[in-house]
Amino acid sequence: MLKKLKQQLFVSKTDIDTANTLASVISKLDQAVFPENPINQVEIYPESNNLEAYYCKDDTQYGVFAKGLANKIKYRTSSDQGLVKPGAELSIEDACLMIAAHEIRHRLQYKENIIQFSMSYAKKGPKKWYSKKTEKYFLLAFILNFCYSYFADLKQDLQDKEYSQSLIKIATSTEEFDAMVIEYYVINEAFGRFKFRLKDFTEVIRLQPPKIN
Ligand SMILES: [Zn+2]
């Protein structure tokens, strides 16, 4: 069951409300993507962490870190980068939807051995599609290009700051790249609709790279 986090020392009410919202979106989206086998446990930790949320590979729970979460989410809502509609404004719920999509994609990577989007795929795919003058994959090409440059910059930034090679490897792994592609795909799809249900994103979360030929 989803247990709501009550007021804790040193954690603001806004952080707790945001953590409860995020936990609820993760739980509902997981239920939509894995109706047969949902994870009912989203643990909310009062402390802060570099991560906003995580999927636990023992497949029993997700986690959300409350302290500082409201600011992290506010930061996400203040940027329209990676959105095909410039100037689009994200709500708190939209930002939670992105994080939830990312974590649930991690569960899918782990559970179902899907083919993942990688940086090398992102380098080839969009070029092919543009040269064929096809608009079919316009949104996907836009997102792959965005995530590719984001990851290239991130790698450089972590190297400049002299983070350890093992941390850089984890932070810029294919699993993270793939989950980011899906997170941006979901939010761009959400913006294309006047109204949506979480169930509408099941297919997008299960998206695999179209063959390049
Ligand atoms: Zn991740």
C-alpha cells in the first residue's frame, strides 16, 4: 500500500506534499504498465538524495526522496528544453509523470529485456530518417537529438568535475539514456493531448527503437 508520509522534522510541508504526489503517480503508472504484476510499494524517505526516485531491482518497491524534492521539481517545470512545443509550461504533475515514466522504464528494462535506445542509435537514427525525408519519426528524432547532446554535455561536465570513472559510467549508461528518451517521449505525448489518462502512455513506455535501414 501507498503510505502517505506525515510531517517530519526538517522536511517542509511542500516537500512532503510533492513526495506524496510523485509516489502516487509512480504507483498509478506502474499499475497501468504492469496490470498483472504491479508494485504496490512506493517508500517515501524523508531524507534528500541526488536521485528524486528509484526503482529497486529486487522488484518489490520504488522509492522517493522527500527533502529538497519540491525545488528539484520546480526546476524541471521552469525549463522547456526537450519539449517540441517551445514555451510549453510543465505543471508539478507533468514533472512527476516524467520521473515516474523514467523509473517504470527501468523496471521494464530489468523485467523484460527490451531493446534499449542508446547514444550510438541516437547518432544514426535521426540522420537516416531526415535523409529519407520522412516525418514519421519527427518527435522521436527530436528527442534523441536532445538526449544525445544532454548526455554528451553531462559526460563532459562529470569528467571536468573529476567524478570517478565508475560514477560517470553509471550516470551515462545506456539504461539511463534509454529511460531519459522515454521520459521525454511521454511528456511530449502528454502535451499533444487536451486530456489524458495514465493508461494512454503504456505503449510509449514500452517503445523500442525502430529498425534503421
Ligand atoms: Zn534512471
